[in-house]
Amino acid sequence: MITDCAALIFAGGASRRMGREKLSLQFGGQSLLQRMLDLTQTLFPSVLVSVQHPRDDIDAPQVCDEIPGAGPLAGLCAGLQQATTPWVFAVAADMPYLLPEVIERLATYRPGNQAVVPVIGGQPYPLTAFYAVSILPILREVLARPKRPGLRAALPELKVCSLDERHFIDIDKELRSFMDIDSPEDAAEALRYFGN
């Protein structure tokens, strides 16, 4: 249990590439969203769910974006505002392969940093990352800028520990933890992997 941290599950995406609401898709007898709830509830003392609009299929506290339609940066600001712990682990709900060991590994790099973000294939994964609640004023300033930049644009404003593939390959050989479900093809692959 990572006792000084809350999980913040992002469940407000539009599922455009999937063509239908994806978080209720079933894998191994569980919805995408329920899989992530179960995983995070085993690791963190509290779990929040970031949504655009309240959902009735979630048995966890829900947080609506401070600025509707402003994307994950707005959702992270809302989650940091609600958290009662000094840290938040932000994670997308559509990552069914994520291993608890990967989360625990990320957590160990928090001292001395404001964020811990995996960088896989040269790309940062800001929704599989730890953030200090103390960065909320910085993120709100970024969010208030013209054109409303995304969450990745906020990372250069923070003291970030970036962890590449070498930090995870021993616990997740195929790096599946960083794969999400965006398209029908992704869903079909997950069905084959988990069964149904």
C-alpha cells in the first residue's frame, strides 16, 4: 500500500477511435473501468475517478474537470484539488495490462521530484505517473494559458523524474503495462489476451 498517495483514474475520454463507450467493455469478466478500480484500490488508500459528467456505474468518489472539455490537465487539477494525500497517481482507465509492480517501481522515484513519468519509445506517459499535490498552482497557471495546452506541455514546468524502458523491462518484458485500448483492434487483442 502506497499510503501517502491517492489514485486518480481518468475516465472522461470520448472514445472516438473506438466508436463507442469503451470503459464498459468486458475483459476477463470485468469492465475496463472496474479492472482499474480494483487494481488501484489494492495499492492506494483512496481512489478518485476523473469524469466529464457524473457516472452511475462507479462506486468511488468522482471528480469533474474544473474547466469542462479542457482535457486531462483540467482533470489532474481537479484531482489534485480533491486529494487529501501529498501525492496523486494519475492513470488512464483504459490500460488493462498495467502491473502493480510497475506502479510500485514508479513510486520509489518520488523523493526530490515533483512528478515521476515513464517515457516509453521516446514518448512520455503522463497518465501513468505520480504528481505531488503541491504542483497544483503551477498546473493551474499552465491551464490558464491561451489555447489551453495539454498535460504534456506542463511537464517542462516541473521537476520531473523520467524513467525509460530500462526501468521496467525486468518486471514487464513486453512493456504491456503501457498499452491502452483505443481502437476495436486494441480491444480484440485484449480479448484474446485476457479471455472473456
